[in-house]
Amino acid sequence: MAELSVRSVLVTGANRGLGLGLVQHFLRMPKPPQWIFAGCRDPKGQRAQVRLGWRQWLNWGIGGLSARGRLEQGGLLQVSGDSVRHLGHRAAGLRQHESSCAWDVWRELCYLVIESSPSIGFRAAGAQCEVHGRAGMEPEQCWLFLGKAESLHSPSSLSLPTQCPLFQELQNLASKHPNIIIIPLEVANPASIKAAAAQVGEHLGGSGLNILINNAGIVKLNALDAETLEDMSEVYTTNTIGPLLMGQAFLPLLKKAAQGSPGSGLSCSRAAMVNISSIVGSISSSFGWEKMHVTSYRCSKAALNMLSKCQSLAYKEHGILCVALHPGWVQTDMGSAGGETELQNLASKHPNIIIIPLEVANPASIKAAAAKVGEHLGGSGLNLLINNAGILKVNTLDAETLEDMREIFTTNTIGPLLMGQAFLPLLKKAAQGSPGSGLSCSRAAIINLSSQGGSISSLLTWEIAQAPSYRCSKAALNMLSKCQSLAYKEHGILCVALHPGWVQTDMGRSLGLPPPVTLDDSVQGMLKVLSSISEKETGAFLDWEGKVIPW
């Protein structure tokens, strides 16, 4: 096997876990890169704190290791064990901007469980916790204190480290190895990315960047029913939009590297984008679902896989190799006004049509819609929820923006998530009130209208319209559909992703070519499919003719 030889590499999230490990291994190469750019949000470690919701007990397991500690009245928590160095901060809705030492351990479903202990008498409303971890000490320790609970000691009474040791480790490496350049970089901030690209370009001079490794990411350990618009947006912004923006910003430097390298084949020694993904982003495997749902993370990684495919198609002509890479289970820490008028005319003629005001990107609107539907149904349930609302922007890969990616993901993926959560009680009621035990649309079902454009393996109509934001949102919707099928099967609810075909609608025509499928043919076909699917199809990705579409 040929030895990897590169002149320059950029690793995001390089101050901890997998990113830090990559930097260390590049240094150990027989011929280390001349430039190792280590991107991290806070090079000076001033954010080396984790903000949790207030809890008293911590339990976590990393790679089979476990540790347990109890918060005493003084606010000090001491825990021995190797797992402390991998303390992750993405559990229980932790805020990324309060990032601490290492979150990477959660990348592959290592988990942190936070419980409440009635034996501790503090239940101060709005209390906040901060955790500080120290690595490489025996015994290792973790300090936890409440910053707003008056019954506890103030933070000043505790001896706390001023910087996170994992940031210090990167700084120590950089002080000894002049080829390591620490780059301030927030991958969810376009301005920060632009500044980082400029800084890297200055260091490289007239040469290019050989490898861009998009490693930075976050995870929130939420059950499906606990996912929120905010969490879904935050995780998607960092894990999927971040790598998109990084690819756009560093494309000129990657092109320059490819143009300056001998040969014409694609390789990491020439120019490459490597997106660190995860097996939990595989829709077909549903890896680790029984242990942890982490739906926002799964959807973001399924979308990242689609982005990697889009990048590979768009950047191949520039000599840039693009892949999604699963690192293993690592011990590291869319409608128009005319349509509305037609709908109103239908409702005026058919009293069984009830028009419900609904904005699927607005949680309050969804909640109000669920309440109104419930009022109309009385004591009965809702048999069929069809998540059809969606939007499309026909952008090229290089023209995609954070705003467009986020807007489309919010409507096309988060909307169906929130709809499923809000209407779950009505769907459960329908399932419970229906005879038999099998799954069917006649009993209770969630149908998410997806698109073959969200199939990573087929990538329908790429040559006609790239539309990465739409494709990523639909790949993520496919993952959501799979998650829903696993979570709601026990309630008797069937869940599928359904491709309606390239239909002659406003959206279908927006691609510039006449769509081949009429609206009537699509709807009739889908209704026929819905009448026939059962338990064996739950979690599947089907088209309007009932054919299985590869993920």
C-alpha cells in the first residue's frame, strides 16, 4: 500500500478526540506534512466549560468503561477512571457554544445518562451546571458545580482549571512542531470559515491545500420524541452545512493543489475532501438504535453522506477526491396562492374537507394545528398523516448558503419530525381503536413524501439540477422516516418515505424540463401503494409505483 504523502492538511475540530488524534498521527508520519492546519473554535481554551441542565448524578459508559460520581453539597464531583478524559457535553440538550473538552466520544453512540437523585435536596429553578475535565492525571477528576443555586457554594470556592487540558495539548504540540498552525475556526459561522480560508491561504503562499478533513461535529442525545426544531437545526448546521461551507471556501486552495500535482488520478496525496461521517448515518443499518435514538445526529450524518456524494460529482472535474468516512466506534471523548384558491373551492363543495392553518417550520403553528384536528376528531384518532409540505431551491453546490441549507432542512426534515411528535397521540389513538395488530395505512401511518433526489446511490437528475440543499434534506428525511418506523412500530404506526415521481407540479417544472409524471398518475399510484403496504414495508423508501428505491 502506497504511503500517504501530503504537503498540507487542514483538520477541523482538531483540539480534541479524533481531530487531535489525526494531528498527532500526521506528525508521526515518516514524512510529516509541511503544514498541518489545526482548526478549532477556541484556540485559547476560554470556552473550556460545559453547561448542563441541573442534575445531581452522572453516569456514563465509554467503550465498555464506566464511572459514577455523586454531586455533594459543596458542588465537588470526583470520579476516577479513564472515561473522564472522554467526557462528552452533548447530552441532555447541552449548548454547543458552551463547548467543553471532548465531545467526540459521543460520535459513535457512547452515552451519558443524567438522572435525578431525590437524596439531594437542591431543586433550584434554572440552576446551571458547569463541568471541567482533566485528562492524563491519576486519578482523573471532574469538577461540577451549580452556578445559580444559592444553596451551593459559589464557583470561586472551588479550585478550577483555567483552561481545558485538551486545548492545552494542542497548544503544546504546536509549540514543539512549527508545522502545526492553529486556526480559529467555527464551522457554523460563514465569516469564521472565510477568515480561516484566508489565513490558510496566506501560510501556503502560492501552493494549495492537499486535504481538507471535516471532522468537527456535535451530537445531542435526544429520544425521537424529545427532538426540537432548535436541536435539529443546530446539529444540522454544524454537521452538514459546516462541511458544505468549508468545501466552498477552501475549493480554490484544493483546486490549486490538484493543478500543481503530477498525474491525473484522484487521491488524497493530490487533493481531497474527507467528511467524517458515521455508521449511524446509514439508513439501511440503523446502527445502535436500541441504545440511542439521536435522531438529529443520524439525520445530519445521512445528509452529510449525500453532501459528500454531491461534492464528489461536482469537484471530480477539478481533480478533487471526496469521500464520507466512518471513523469507527471510537473512544473519543414548498405551494402557491392559486392552489389555495382551488383548495378553498373544494372545501366549499365538500364539508369533509377541513382547512387547517399550518406552517410546518413553526412549532407553535404545528401545536395549534394538532389541537384543532383533535377537536374535530373528538374522541377518535388520526389514521393517516401525510407530510407533503416542502421547498426546493435549485442551487448549484458552490452557490449553496447556510441560510438556504437551513431553511430547506427546517421545512423538509424538521417539519415532518415535529409533525410526527405533535400528532403522535392522535395516531396512537387511531391505532388503539383499530381492529387487528398488523401495521397498515388503514390503521395508523406517517407518510413522508421524499424524493429519489434524496437517494445517495442513484442521485436522480444531478446533471439537470444539483440542488444539494434539497437533496441533503430528503436524504435526512429518509433517515427520519426510518427512525420513526423504529420508534413508533410498538404503537402500531406504520412509517414510510414515499417518492411521488418527477411530477408536473410547480416544483417539478422548476428544474427547467417537462416532468414525465402527471399529477393524477402520481396521486393514483401513491394511493394504490398506501392501500397495499403493511408491516414489512415500514421504514422503507418506495416510489409511487411501489418499487423500493435504494437509500
